[in-house]
Amino acid sequence: MSISLLNSIRRTLVVCSVPKIMAVRQSSDMTKFKEALKSAKQVVILSGAGISAESGIPTFRGAGGYWRKYQSTSLATPGAFKSSPSLVWEFYHYRREVAAKVQPNAGHIAIAQYEQKHGSDKTITVITQNVDGLHARAGSKNLLELHGNLYKTRCTKCKEVLALEGRGAPDENVVGSDIPEKSLPHCKKSGCNGLLRPHIVWFGESLDPYVLSKAEEAMSACDVCLVVGTSSVVYPAAMFASQAAARGAIVAEFNIEPTPATHEFHYYFEGPCGTTLPEALAD
Ligand code: BJW
Ligand code: ZN
């Protein structure tokens, strides 16, 4: 899908879903933002792949978004799993190995510490599109993982994930995958033996209704929202912060570059969020 088509869908969606987009005068005044944060009672931090970039996990869009010769987003679809479950399992096996080896960075830690410090007098919710588990490892508690988790499988009664030892290396000369389907992880539930899949929300699939409703609840109640390291192009998460800004919540974006949504927000803090977030969330 072209960027212009995407932007036009996005504009249509926002126009349809909120009565009017308020013109906001944008600021990068950190002192002023911190004052607003201080008086907020309900705070949401909405994160995307950019927050994990400084831990060494590639983002989806941009140079790092490839595994072997495949664009990562092309493997994150039910169609890809249907046509080659082994290829998709290898891809996620590689992703798990990468995520397990890295550590939460200053951005994840600043968010977790902010919740520990202010969670008794504010409602602080972290809504992440990431599946890498780094927010939880940093200590975030009130956490909603919108797109699932790398370390869970779909068969909910049996969480066991069998290791695919030695598979998943990002060798660009390797095409396809040849693990027989019977060797892929299967459900251990008596009488089931169904093929397991990563517990991830792929394109065209619905988000978990409970997680989505909790996220919508937090978004519609927040006074302040921090949008961190997301390109704001994947729905429904892409409209959360725009809707909050349109109803009057204060929204601050933290990114290394502007996104299609930047102009809708009150604050824009340019730079790596491992640097900007600790400053924004410190007392
Ligand atoms: C830094 C940084 C640093 C870098 N510091 N910043 C309405 C209109 C049009 C289409 C749709 C629509 N509603 C639904 C759709 C279809 C689709 C969609 O949105 N498509 C768009 C591409 C248009 N959405 C869905 O299918 C969703 N399902 C759904 O809505 O069901 C109902 C429905 C279906 C179909 C039609 C209508 C309704 C499901 C979406 C699932 C997304 N899944 C993925 C894969 C997860 C699996 C995996 O991890 O393998 O989730 S896609 C991928 O994108 C992943 C991410 O979570 C997601 C968002 O990406 P994110 O996090 O923003 O990353 P990047 O790489 O895009 O951006 C990184 C940012 O960081 C950049 O801005 C950098 O600048 C920045 N950055 N370093 C600060 N140090
Ligand atoms: Zn089963």
C-alpha cells in the first residue's frame, strides 16, 4: 500500500471517528510538558518498535525490517503461515533468540520506574505494540500487549514452545524453509495435536477483544499520553493517540523523526527515546 493511500485512509478514519481535529500549537518545551505530566491523574504510554531499537531489536519499517530476503511485515500474516508454517516458525524463533539476548534500555527502565514511583497517585498504563517482552522485563506492571507476545503460542491450554535448534539464522542466501510440518510445535492437549502458531496478532487479524477494550478504556480516560517510537501507521493503535488529542488530552510524541501523526500532537520531542524519556519522566 502506498504511503499516500495510507495517509488518506488514516485521515478518513480520523475524520470519521472524531468530530473535529483541533489545531494544536506544537511545542518541544520539556519543562512545560513535565508540568502537565505532574498534574495528570491518568497517564498512558503508547509504545512501538522504536523504543526497543536502542536495545538492538530492528524496527519494522526502515532498513532493519528484513529477515533473510523477506520484509518482516510480509511474514506477519496468516497467509504466510498458511503457505509456509515452517518459514514463519523459523522467523519467530530467530526473533525470540534476538529478544532473549538483549536487555531493556533506558527508555523501558524510565517507564517502569515512573510507574513504580507514581503508580499510587496516578493510573499509569503502558500500551505496547511490541511483542518482545522488554517492557515487562524492565518492570512495567500495568501493561497491555496489543499485538501479542513472542514467548506465547496460540494453543492457550498448552504454552509449551518447542525449540527449533539451529534454525532461523538470518542468512540471506537461504530461501524458504524445509522443516516438515510434523516437526513443528504441536498442541499437547489430549486428542488435539493441532499445529501451534506464535501468539501474535498478524495483519488482518482481530486484536484480543479484552486487551483492546482495556486499551480503549485507558486511552479515553487519559489526561496525558506519551507516544513513543511508533510510526503510527498500523491500526487500530495508529488512531489511539490522534483520538485522545482530538478530545483534548495532552499528547507528546517521542521519536527520532516526524510521523504522519506528529502535527496532531501538542508536544514533539525529537531524538532517541532512551535519552528523551528519562528526562521527561524524571521528577
Ligand atoms: C525511534 C527510535 C528511537 C526508531 N527512539 N523512536 C484501517 C485502515 C487501513 C487498514 C486497516 C485499518 N484497520 C485495520 C487495518 C489493517 C491493518 C493495518 O493497520 N494496516 C496498515 C499497514 C494500513 N491492521 C490490522 O490488520 C490489525 N487488525 C485489525 O485491525 O483487525 C480488524 C480489521 C482488519 C482488517 C481491516 C479492518 C479491520 C492488526 C495489526 C497487527 C500488526 N501486527 C504487526 C506484526 C506483529 C508481529 C511481529 O512482531 O512479528 O505488529 S505489524 C508491525 O507493525 C508490528 C508492530 O507492532 C506494528 C507497528 O509498528 P511500529 O511499532 O510503529 O514500528 P515501525 O517500525 O513502523 O516504526 C518504528 C518507529 O520508531 C519509527 O517511527 C522510527 O522513526 C522510530 N524510532 N528508533 C524513538 N531510538
Ligand atoms: Zn490444541
